[in-house]
Amino acid sequence: MSPVKPPRIRPTRGEVRDRILDAASKVFAAEGFAGATIDAIGQAAGFTKGAVYSNFGSKDELFLALLDREFELRGEQIATALESGGDIAASARSLSRSVLDSVHDHADYYVLFVEYWLRAVRDPDLRERLIARRRAAAAEQADNFAGSAAAVPSGRPLAELAQFVVTMNLGIAMEEVLQPGTIDPDLLAQLITALLESVAVQGD
């Protein structure tokens, strides 16, 4: 009597998307955006090209989905860093470490972002889509700051702070990817402290 084979469990759509995004991140990092192909990404994920296209319509859609995932990760890290019981200095130190650790752990992503940024600068449609993603990221960071004990005020100053943090993170990444150790974490913590204190004062 032949053994009964266990039923094959098919991955959920969310799991398929995550596998494709993981594979896309690796292929993009190895080949660059222009050199990467949907075929290669599908093979790296263990799926057909058709499976990739059924989840993402193009390489641009894949990259923008990766961008959203990176922004979500940053938001989670910032929210965690700011959970310090109202101690602004402690929040700033934690956020400084989180920013630098993220840059070091995701250096390939920032290299890819710069490559994509160059494409977006030259393509009005891509530019608008990238701007929309960046604005959404800033809005999410504003929610993180508003929900923390260290930065309770809300309104325009908080949104401006969030936009500055998103912009500052990219600038830090540019320097740290090129020359790791360039950014002093203590100086970065002092800058973040000043920003948080400024928002707190404006919110009084």
C-alpha cells in the first residue's frame, strides 16, 4: 500500500507577493533596476513570469511595492524608538540607532532607490508616482510622532517634522552607504532631540 501523500498547501496571495518582493529585492540589488528582468525575479521567487505579472503589472510596480514595504518598516522602527515614556532624549538616541542600523542593513535598497530616483527625475509620470509615495511615507511618520509620548502635538509642524525625517534619512543613507561610519550617532541623536523639542514647544 502506497503511503498517503499529505495535501499540498498552496501559499496565500500575501505569501506569494512577499516571496516575489524578496526575490525582486535580491535581483534588483545584483543586476540593477535596468538589468533585472521579470523572468529572473520569477525564477528567484520560485514562480513563473506569469505569476509575477498577476501580482505586479511591471518592474515599476514591483519597485514601488518594495518602496512601500521599506517605508512601512521604517514607520515600525520609528514607532518603536519613540516608545520611551516621554523621555525625548532617550527617544532621540533610540531613533538615531534605528536609522543608522536600517541604513546599514538595507544598503542595497538605497542604491536601488537612487537609481530609480534618476529615472523618475527624467520621467514625469514616474516622478509623480514617486512623489506620492514619499508624501504617504511622511504622513505615516507624522502619525508615528503623534502617537508617541515624546511628540504629542499635531498639525502642520508635526507633518513638516515627519517630512524632514524622511528626507534626512535618505541623506544619511547616501553618506553611510558610500562611507560607513560617516554619521556620528550621538550628533544625530542631538539633532533629533532638537527637532522633537521644537515640535513640543510649538505644540504648547
